[in-house]
Amino acid sequence: MKKYDVIVVGAGNGGLSAAAYFARAGKKVLVLEKHNLPGGCATSFVRGRFEFEATLHELCQMGDGKNEVGRVGAVRQLLDGYGLNVDWVAVEEAFRTIVYDPEKGYDVTMPVGIKEFTAAMEKEVPGSGKFVQCVLEYGRMLCDGVEWLAAHNNEPGPLAKIEMLLKYGDLMKVVPKSTNEMLDRIGLPEKAKYIFESYWDYISANSDQMSFAVYCFMTYTYLTQKPWIAREKSHEISMAFDDAIRKMGGDIWYNTEVDRIDIKDGRVKGVHLKYGQYIECENVMCNLMPTVVFGRMVDPAEVPEREKKLISARIIGQNCFTLYLGLDIPYEQLGFKAYDTFVRFTGDNVKQYESFGSLDTHRDYCVTIINEVIPDCSPEGTCMVQFAKFYTDDAFRDVTEEEYFKLKDRIAREIVEHFEKITGIDLQSHIEELVVASPVTWARYLGTPQGDVYGYSPAGWDGMFPRVQSGHKLDHTVQGLRFCGGHGTQMDGYSQAYLSGAEQARYMLEEM
């Protein structure tokens, strides 16, 4: 058998990025993927006449240099550097947010662009503009600081650290602060704060727990570099990775599930495939959760004590109930204009978060309509509407097999009927295709606990900035084994997974 320098377990976003990085560096790399296609969450599927996007929100840090800050985003630079052939399309809005509280409700669409976003917020919340400018100035500073860290490979030496403290002292002060704490200190009015925090559930933490630095950085890059999606949906990105990896000399085996990772005396020796084959290799990049790997795939005697403590301390991120609708009417006739919409019973996401552990109500969800950005993404005269409802607990844990299908139907109906009620739009008469993916579906597909789609929920001690600055060393507990994707230093998200794959591959190459 061909001898490989590195084995990548899992062809999700992080694994594909790591494999491309290794292949570009001239290493013999093998990707092992249990499914018949690459991408993990970055894929699409066909039902009837419709090709549904499985999960993609948007990519950030994708600026093309033709924006108000003149930056080519770090993610675009990375993907272009791999030679990916993808037709990218910009999303010309930040988000739409609907709060249907009878007393404090609102329905507002926020544009991209610093000036445009600030003006829209001032119009919606008079007097808020100067505070929004202050928040976004922090965003600019954070972007500069992140670029500075990247230029030093996130490992500044002693003199560079002194330079960083002198140049970005304010950045270091805000990194440990929560989003709510910082926005309250700045003085952002309550309604403006709630609108600004609309993206919170894509971070998998409420604003009392969510890092201000991470959230503000993400929002600033969205506003200045725009969100972007692939014209042929995220499966186009995954297949472009497949093509690029192969062209650079890498191998990918589909329908090939890794059953165990062989570790002896704290050192990787190889991998066991599900059907008995053993592949010897001393370097394994894993696109699976450490909880799964150390809980199911490693000899218990070889699990490091630190990994046991981390598994106990970390909180599994949100799991998702996803509803895909193919409608027999064109988007223009739907009567609802937006690409990404957040529907809430309150703007206070701490209260939203508290309600997300229950199966009782389904009044908060995200609505994505890709036809807003790519009109011809569905057959002529049709459109697609996708709903995502998040759970912060293992909500399906006690559901019996007999109850399961009735529960899925009930949740789907509740979401659709609720959306119809608050918008006055008739969806049910126009449903041609309907597909439901529950947390159980995602657990089966991704192999994650509870059907988690976001990795671990970020915490003050275990967020992106602490991991970027030191976590890659602390979490490297087994020689020759590293983790990428939503479980690496960059935490969750498509963009972060690509960056994580490259970063972890670079660390592994240095060790090799």
C-alpha cells in the first residue's frame, strides 16, 4: 500500500482545508470519509425538482478588495491559494430581524456597509448612531489586531507581544468581555443592542456568554467585506476542494469509515478502518469532535488526563431542527423579501436561549431564502424556503421511536403555521417538496453527540482568542494527532473551519 505522510479523518470543511494545505506543501495526504461525498455540512441534496442547501449560512472574511476597507478577506485568500474554482456571489444585506412582541416588536432589514448599517440603526433607534459607530470602531481595531496576529502566525515572540500590548492594548482588554457587558458599557440603547445581536445563535452562545471580540469581529467583517455564498451552493465548494486536492497529488477515499485511531504511549501509530483494514501513519488530522474520538475511537488507557477534563468541562453546542420547503410559486410571488431572517418572540437573546432547550414551543427560528441572492437556484416558477430551529439541550433525548415521526410533523407544522400567522403568507398551499432533518438526523449524518452542528459552545476560558493564543499547544496532548474544523482553534462556522484546517495543518507540518 502507498505510504502516506498524513491521514485526514473526515472530509468536512476543516478536513478538506487541511488536506489541501498538506497537498500544496508536497506531502502525501489521504482523506478518509465515511460518506460518498465530501463536505459534511457543506453539501446539498435533491428532492424532486429541488436541490436544497443543507446548512450554508454565508462565508465571512471573503472580501474581494473592492470594498470600503479595500481588503481581500483572509478566507478568500486561503481558498484562492488552494486554487478552488468557485463562482462566488455577494449577499447585499446583513440580515432581517423580526420581533413579534406586541409592545416592543419590530421588523427591520439591516444593510451591509458601515455607513449604511449605522444610518439604518439610527433611523430605527433615534440617537443610537454614535454608539453604533463606537462599536464598529472596536470592530475595525479587532480586525487590525487579528491581521497582526495572523502575520505572526498567532505566535508572537516576547518583543512582538510587547508591541502588541502597546499597539492593541484596548483589544486585549475587550477579549475577555461578553457582548452584553461591552455594549452596555458603550451605552448602546436596548433596542439597538437587540438588533445588533441578531446573529447570536450562529455563535452558539447567548450574549451574556458570547465573546464581544468574536461577535464584533464577525459583524464588522460582514459589514465591510459582505457575506458571500457559492452560486452552485456549498456542494460546489466541497467538490472544488476534491478537485484541487487530487490535482495537487492527494488521495480521497469515500465510503471509508475510520473505526479506531491507534495510539501507543502517547503517539499516533495509524488508523483502523471499519471493515478491518489498518493503515499505518504517524500523523492524523481529525475533523471529528474530540469527545467522539476520545470517547469511542481510542483505547481508554491512551486517553490523556487533560482530554478527560476537557470533555467534562466543555458544553456541547446547539443542535438543529431544519425544515426545507420547495414551493410551486416564484420568489417574487411569495411576498417575503430577505435572504436571512431571524424571527423572535423577544429581542433579548438571553431569554431566547433559556427557551431553546424545550420541545414545547417553536416560535423562534431562522428563515433563509436563497432565491433572494441567486434567483435561478430553483426551477423556473418555484422558490425554496428553509427554516432552522436551534436547541441548546438534548431535546430529543427522551423521545421514543413511536413518538419520533409524530413529533417531527408537529414541529414542522408549528413552525410553518407560526410563520404564516406573523407574516400573513400562505405557504402550505404551495408546498411541493418538504424535508425535515431533526437533531436525530444530524446525529446520524455527522456522528456528533445530540446532533450538534456547532462544535463546543464557546466560553471565556475556551473561546477563539484563548485558543488561538495558546490552545493549539495545550490541546496538543497526543503526538501526531490534531483536530480541525469547529473543534480547532477557530471554533465554529464554515469560514472558521477552513481557517482552522489550514492553521492546524501548518502546526502539524512544523512538527513533522
